[in-house]
Amino acid sequence: MANLIPEEKVDQVRTAVNIADFVGQYVQLKKAGKNLFGLCPFHEERTPSFSVNEQKQIFHCFSCGRGGNVFSFIMDLENLSFPEAVAKVADFGHIDLPASYTAQSQPATPKNQEQADLLKLYADSTKLYQHVLMNTEAGEPALSYLHERGLDDDIIKTFDIGYAPPERLLLDFFQEHQIDYQLLRQSGLFIENQAGELRDRFVGRVLFPIKDASGRVIAFSGRILKRSPDEPKYLNSPETKLFNKRSVLFNFDLARGAIRQNKSVVLFEGFMDVIAAYRAGIQNGVASMGTSLTNEQIYMLERVTDQLYICYDSDMPGQKATDRALKLLGGNSRLKLGVIQMPDGMDPDEYLRSAGTEKFAAVFSAGQQTPTAFEMQYLRHDLNLQNTQDQLTYIAAVLQQLSQLDSSVEQDLYLNQLGQEFGLDKADLRQQLRRVVGQQTVHQQQPHGGPPTPPPPVDMTPPPPTITGMAPDNGPISRVERAERLLLFRLLHDHDVWLRVMAIAGFHFVHDNYQQILVYAEAYFKTHPQFELANFTDFMGDQALQPVVTSLEFMDVASETSKEEVADLVNVIMNQQPVAEKINGKKAELTTAKQLGNNDLVQQLTLELIELYRQAQRVQQADNL
């Protein structure tokens, strides 16, 4: 498939898009030295080890070892083929690709065929359900309901909303297309009885597609159209090979760009709240899947922003949910937190419909609260602040809250408010706050006292520079491999070194991965007069070798080389490693001879082994000169 797109077109797409801009959709990058650093999107981490080099247009993770150019980044992240990756990057860069280049790679199909088949099932189901909603008589009640809720046809199409009518039609549709029974069973789209018979899971429900970060439908959440005491208001797809609710946020695919632009994300309680906000121009909103935020969801957000606002319903259940979310995030996330409150006890969807777009948007620009301000308001519930005892209870609870703040300026601000409201001296409040902090310190120092200390915030300091010539991912490596890595770097970047080394009879690298890269380089230089890293990684086409090549670029090496350096590196590779291999082989022969009781052979092999040790010592002494 990679040959479908000419190399010159691939080069055009790659050079037209800055890798930092493209990766920045998925990872919040911060400048540190020559590179940009962020939290790796391929694994969870607390200290950023994912680096992007704009000059060389490559990325590399110093922790998990992933690396490559812009195409390999999206291939690894979204499990795409090479043509699909080129098409996605081209779309980002507003570059038109002829249909003949992308016809075989659209829609995006991952390498895992079963996963691709499931994705196609959901894509086809989405189209069918939306067709029923928008174009059939059976869908008219659901369409009227959505219009009454303020959703126009454009919004319905943006979110791919559909309708599953009371008449079960999905199973018949797929059976007509001869879809494999086992695939239908695994999809989560159907319910299976004890006899193994399938029936549609969603019936009489408005369907909100749940999408992955790439915008592919992986599940549905269905809202019942006619309430029934025997049916839940919302019915979600079960977890499948595609769908894990802990790792999905509703609307993350559409919101990601707006999150990056606004440098913040808004967390809503429900799908309709997210959609309402989107209608009003607040497009950086997401919602969790009916549960508290999970570590996986928190990490998704931490990668793209530093600021999260919670915008739940402003009734009492919503306030309690906000309080829980603040406590959860405060102890498990580096995100800066805030709260946005809808007036009059409404949820966002209700307030938009009653107050209009202008007032709704104004709440988001002017109604932001700090977590402490929210807690001071929340703590008032169920208390009569005209009662002295309740006043004391409230003040004690607020001081407990203020004791968690690191900023003395912020503490002063709220102490002033507390003193003014209750006519108290600020100095007395400050003294009482010190006692609360002191009691907490003693409590935390007790072996079994109090809750566990929350984890430290994420350190955004980039990792230290790598040692010259060393692989950054696997710790210390052998002297021979250090030499291989540095020499390979010189070979790729310096044509004089290339000519000198390739003229050495019998030269080859010890480790297979470096030798394979050398073979690719020989072929590459036959058609490319100059080495371009991003182009070479595409030329190789071997995703296992791409991180090896890109890791070389992050070594801390001198910009210039010398004949002496090259000669030393070649000597280590061609002489030191063969001696080591001979020693290991001779030791194995000696062990076998001892087991066979062949004393003459044992004596001979012992003398040969001693000579090999002497040879290795001479090589080491020569290297140290």
C-alpha cells in the first residue's frame, strides 16, 4: 500500500507540516533547550520524557523508546497504515491528495483485522441509525424530540446522532450483508439469549455515538425516547475489544483542537450538556462515561492542557458531584482546577435553552470559581449561618480548606472574606489557621494517622541529557554498542565517513538492528544524494528500526568527527567484540569437555582460553591509550 503514494508526494506532505504542530494536537509540548517536551502519549508517566525536535522533524520518548517522524507518530498512536497516516497528515496541512492515492486506505483500518471489522460494523450502524433518524417516518418522533431540545440538523450530523426504532432492524441489516455471526456477537451491538440467538441491543432510543480520539465510533449511548419504569434512561454499549469506558471521553475527538486553542478543558456531566455548550461556541467540553474520572481519562487531559474547569449541574446532586471531582482530581492530577456554575440550579443544557446563547457564553467567561471559592459556597449547604454554632462549624470547615493551600496570598484573600462576613479579626483567623496546619502536620507524621499523602505533582522538567553515544532507553550499554551507535550516526550524516568505512573489507556491525539500518542506508544512498532523517525513516518502512534511528539523533555528540575517532570506533566494533565472542565460545567448549571427562582437551582449551584473555587485555590496553 505504501507504494500507492509517490515518494515526492509523501515528501511534500511531510515537509509542509511541522511535526510540533501536528503532535501538539495530542501532547502539550513545552520548550526545554533545543527540544520540546511533554507527557508521552504511548504510556503513562509522571515526568515528561517525550521529546520533539523541530529542526530534524522527529520525536523520541526517552522512557518507552518510541520514535520516528510525523507519519510513524500517528501510525503508532492510532494504529494506522502508512497511506492512512499520510492522508491524515495531509488533511491537517490542508494538502489535497488525489483519490487514487487514498482510495485503498479509507476509511481508516487498523492493522488488526478483527478490530478493523468491528470498527466497520459501528461505522455502518452509525450511518443506518442516522438515516432512520433523518430520513424515515419511524425517525420523526426522535427528530422532533431533538429539535425541541435545540439541536438543529447540522449539530445532529456533527455528532452523528441516530435513532434505533422500536422495530429491530440492525440484525436483519447485517445478516443481509452476510456479516460473520461471531463478529456480531463480539460487537456489543446485540444481546444474546441462552439459545445463542441475537437481537438488537438498542430499541426505541436516540443514539449518541461514542468515539475514540481519532473520531471513529466504538460504542453507543442510547437515551430512551418514551420513559418506562422498567428501562434505564440511558443504556450504554458493553465493554468490547474497541470500547473501554475508563479510557474514553465523550467528544474528546472534536474538543481536542479547541482545548489546545483555549488552553483549557471543560468537564460536563452529560452528553447533552457537551452538545449544548458546543452549540453555544464552547467547543472544548468533554464528559466522562457516567462515572468519576479515571486515571486513564485524567492522563488524556493532562497530555493536552494544564487547566480543567468542572461544569456540573448546579442543583445539590451536581454540587456534591463537583465536590467529589475536585477531591479526586486534587489528589491525583497536576491539572489546575476551576469550577463553572450555572445559575438557578440548572444544568448547562437547561440554562442555554432558557437564557440563550449570549448569557450562556457569559457564564463561561465571567463565572469561573477557584476550587476554594466553590468549597466555601458548598460548605454553607445544610447550615444556618444565623446560628452561632453553625457559624463556628462553617468557619472551622473553611479554615480546614484553607490549610490545603500553598499560597499565603490566596489564604489572605479568603481570610479577608471570612473576617468581613462574620466581623472577625484577621489576625485571630490567621492564628487559628496556623493551629489547623500544625495539627495536620502532627497527624501526618504519625505512622498510621490520616489519609495517605497524595502523589507529588508532575515534574515538567525534561530528563537530563543523554550520555554521549548511549542508548537513552535501556540504561548503560556495552562499549561495543556505544561505538556502533556513534559510528552509525557518523555514517549517516558524513559522506566522507561513509566512503571510508564502506571501503573496509568485511566491515559489519555486531548487532543485527544496526546492520539492518546500514543495509537500508546502502540502498537509500543509491537514489538519495543527501541524508534526510524524516525521509530515511519512511524509506526504511520498518517501524521496529525507526525508533533506533531517531534515538541516535538525541545523543549528545560533537558536531565534528575525525579520522582518529572513526578508526577507534571501527577497531572496537571489529576487534573487541570478536574476542569476546571467542571467549564465550571457548568457555562453552571447555564446559563440554569437562562433562565428557576429556582431560587432554580440557588442558588444550584452557591454554587457548588463557591466550584469548591476554588478547582481550591487549585490545583493552590499546583502547585506553
